[in-house]
Amino acid sequence: MSLRRKLSVGFVLAPNFTLLALSAFVDTLRLAADEGDRSRPIRCSWSVLSDSMRPVRSSSGISVNPDAEPQDPKAFDYLVVVGGTLSTDLLSKGLSVYVQKAAAAGVPLVGICTGSFVLARLGLMQGRHSCISWFHHEEFRALYPDLKASSDELFIVDGDRLTCAGGTSVVHLAAHLVKQYCGEAAAEKALRIMIEQSTLLPQSAQPQPFQTPKTHDLRVRKAMLLMERNLETPLTAEFVARHVGISVRQLERLFKTEVGSSPSHFALRIRMAHARHLLLHSQQPVADIALQSGFVNRSHFARSFRLEFGQTPSDLRAGQGGSG
């Protein structure tokens, strides 16, 4: 069958970028670009850009060799910025200017993993909605309090800005683009070869943190993520219900069905689980752990902890966690 190139993507790698984010995106393109497993860049093409052409070290220590210098950004359908560790994600001056030039030329920009932080730092997310991993949500909010950000979805398409949480959600963002440019069959083929389920919609919820029980109800999952991100400042049921777009009564009913408890009791349970984890795996003072778990004083924390686990925080530490 005759194939025709339809999707061209340029990659800009931040220092200490996340290797999985790059490889997940590229392999989605690679598998969609050709018939079978021949990997010819026919339907899709991609280039890793650099103004120095020196290898770029990933956060895992593995380096990637760029294959092209910055060119006319309009040569690409999308320019993808791959972020990594937040302490060292600054682009070179040349690449920073190039990304800004691409934005001015109307080339859609994609921020994957912490690429949203890079785009925000360059002033390219004003008036846009960023998708942030639940793991980095508080850091983004602290750095860019005036920017709109969410950790509910796998990825967000806001006009010519596309951002995603990172990890395997990158696969679904890449498949979303492949589907638009190369057709659904090409996108589904790539996902099947990677042993990934069919394309997920942008609004699909991010995977739940380890402390939360599993549920398939999207509204409950979003509520759980919101609670998990605000352990230090417990939220009212009214605030949570408004965030997920339902009434307090609906929220109570959904939690009773999906989790077996009220939202407030569930929030207390995950705060207690968080506190127990810190007691067992950190050397922080009990008073600090109490504050991080949403308790204003140590005595209230100790009473609540004993009701949940049958022993005080100090007893837990003294007994090396007991049988847990």
C-alpha cells in the first residue's frame, strides 16, 4: 500500500529530560509511520533538535544524540518540549528563543512530562490550561500561581498548546495526534504493538495514587486526586463537589457506592495513611507530620491516629511499625 507522510514532529530536550516521555512519543510515531514493524519514517517523521548538537543527558543518565539543528519551525506540525527534573530543566538561550519563535509562527507546542513547566517559564502558557502530573501539581501552583493547571486529566489540548502528565500518558497524547493526521487505524496499530489499551480520551483521569482504593467512576477518581493533593489543608465536601461538577448529595452517594464511606471519612483515611507512611519512612518530628497530614495540633493527631490504627504515632515508631 502506498503511504504518504502526514505528521512531522520536532523534539526539544531539556537537560535531564525524562527518557520514557521521549521514547513513548517517538515509538508511537515510529509504529504508526509504516506498515508492519519496518520502522520507516513514512507517515510520520521526527527530529531531535539542538543548537549545539552535543548529546543531551536524560535523568536516567542515558544520553541522546540530536540529529538536526533548529530549522524553520513551520517545517513541523508540532514542536514537542520534553521536560525532566525540575532543578535542571532550563533550555539553552538558543533553544528558548527557538521555541518562542515557533509559538510566534503559530506552530502548536507540546509540553510532555514537566515540559509544561518549561513552556510556562518561557511565558508561553498565559491564558492556557496546563496538564500537570499529580506528583508535581503543588510545585507548578507555587511557581505559577496565575496560570490555570489541572492534574485530573491524562492530557489537555488547549488550542495550539498541548500538555500531558508524562509517563505512559504520553503514548495517548501521541496517539491522539496520529489519529488526527494519519487515521485511527495507524494510532490503534501503534498502541496494540506497545501492549497498550485503545486510545484514551484527554479527559481520562490520571492513575490514582497508591493510597487510594480503585474506582472506575471518573468523578470519584477526580475527587480522590484532589483530596490527595491537599492533605495539609483538608477540603470541604462543597469544594470537592464543585470541583468535579456535581452536588454534595451526589458526591456523598457516589462515595458510599464506590468506596463504602463518606468523602470526609475517606479524606481522613488517606491523611492517616500518609501520616503512617511518614512515621515509618522518615525521621521528621511527629509534630511536623501532624501538620503535613492536616492536623492543627499534635494531640488531635494522636487521638485520630489511635482510633485508626490502635496505637499512637509515638508507639508506632517505637515498635518499628509493629505488624502494620
